[in-house]
Amino acid sequence: MDGFSFRFATPLVLALIPALGLLLWGQARRMRGSMAAMRYSDVRAVATARRSWRMIMRPLLPALRVLTLGVLVVALARPQWVQAREIVSGEGVDIALALDISGSMASLDFEPANRLEAAKSVISSFIDGRAHDRMGLVVFARDAYNQSPPTVDHRVLQRLLSDVKLAPELQIEDGTAIGMGLANAASMLKDSAATSRVVILVTDGVNNAGQVDPMTAAAAAQALGIKVYTIGMGRPGPVPVPMTDLFGRAAVTMQESTLDEGMLTSIAEATGGRYYRAENSDVLRQVYDEINALEKSQFEVETFTKTRELAAWAMAPGLLLLLLDLFLRSTWLRGLP
């Protein structure tokens, strides 16, 4: 992978540029104060006299000198054009992320956000930490939907993840089809040639929809050699859930949180993975950190850097401007001694 960038090898030299502005200001004041003058009793004779081009151009000399010095300062800062090439070799992990978007993911027990937003935030950080792995995204409610196939273009994946919303907001039928979500995620990885293939499934409920039983989907994943990590979100007991009352006003009501931990544990164990319970955002982040440590990518990255010095391109016009300044000061725009 090639990358190009521009830089200054000694950028501290550029700190002299503000001083050049002060120098220009000082020279302009000195020139105004040192202009020759003569006293006349009647100036009407010269009031309409035209200024010569030398008088017009002479105030530009300080600016020309400061510009010359500015160009030379830029040259001394050593501008460089840098080409960096990365050669990546090794074996990554192909990961499918399955995320529950059912209405219960709106529960407000993951401060300061609801369950879905907390999950999205942690998943986003997880994606950033695995730059060389292919990742795909599945969301599920009453049915499952493939948001992104496995890809190394994580910018696109992050954009698709940020667009994920709750099923009611997307006006799709609500429910929790865990089996369908797992089956779609496993299907994403069935043709993968990666040595390690992993599904990370996040849900906060009980399978109550879909045509595929969760354990059947787990058996299929196990047959394909896909490891499944399951994460159950939410604390047991009543949790605050936002709702709209009969008058269309926003309200919060307490509802019982139900989670089929036995089934999620069985899915993970059947495929060689692990089940985790996350009751708040901090624990959820720790879960993803642990999975990140368990599923290591084996990569070696070699970086080769080629630098092209551009100082000469700045030095040449600087010297030309200096010669022009000296020439003008000693010939056409020469001042009186």
C-alpha cells in the first residue's frame, strides 16, 4: 500500500516567518519617515505633478526583500515529498458481526445511551483496532439483514454501522430472530479462505422469530469451522424503556428484561467460542477487549520510505528574487546616498 505526503524536515525554521512580517512593517515605517522633502511657500505648481514610475515602484522594495527572505526560510525548512510503501504479509481473521436491533435494544440501562447505541460505540472501537481483518455486518430483528459483506474497507463498514437503527425506527417488523442472525453471519464466512473465522453475536433477548432455530444455526457454524462468541446485553429485572403514550408524548416505563443465557451459552460452547454477559457499557467494552485478545491476527508490516528533497525548488526562486532586489536597488530604483 502506497501513501504520499508532504512535510518539512526542519519545521521549526518556519517560526521565523512572523518575524519577517514585523520586518516588512518596520521597513515601511522607516521608508515613510526618511522620504526627502523640501519647503515651498506655494505648492500649487507641484500639486498636479505626476509621480514617476520609480516613485510608485520604490515602496515595493521592502516587500520584495521580505518575500525573498520568506522563500529562503521555506527552503531552509527543507520541504520534502515523502512516498511511504507498506508491505503487509500474514494471516488475518475474518469476522462477521451480528447485531440485534429489536425494540428492546432501546432500553436505557446502558448510560448515557440505550443498548443499541452502546453496542455500536463499542463495536466501532473494535473495528478500529483490527485494521487488517475482513469484517462484515448483519443486523436482525424479526428477520436478518446483511448490511455489509466481509471487507477490509473499514471506513465503509463504519459508515454502515453508524446508520444502523432500531427496527421500529426503520419501520420493519419487530422481533428477535437470533437463529436467522447467526445463520446469515455464518453464511457470510462459509467461502472464506482465512484460517480463523469468527462470528460475534450481540443480543438482549430470547429467540422468538425466524425460520432457523439458533442451535441449528450453531451446528451449521460448527460444521463450517466458524467460532461464535455470544454477548448477552442487559441486567436482569425491570429496566427503563422509552415509549410513546396514547397522546403521542414521550415517556419511560419499566419493563422486565429477559435474556436466554442458556441458549447463548450453548451456541458458544458448540462452536468453540465463549458466552459473555454485559450489564453496562464498561463491561461490554471489556468483553470486546477480551475477544480482541483471544482472536489475534498474525501480520507483519514492513514500511519503506522514499524522500525527495524540494529545498532546491524553493532556493532557486529565492536566489533569483535576491538578485532582482539587488539589481533594482543599484539601478532603476536606486535611492539617494
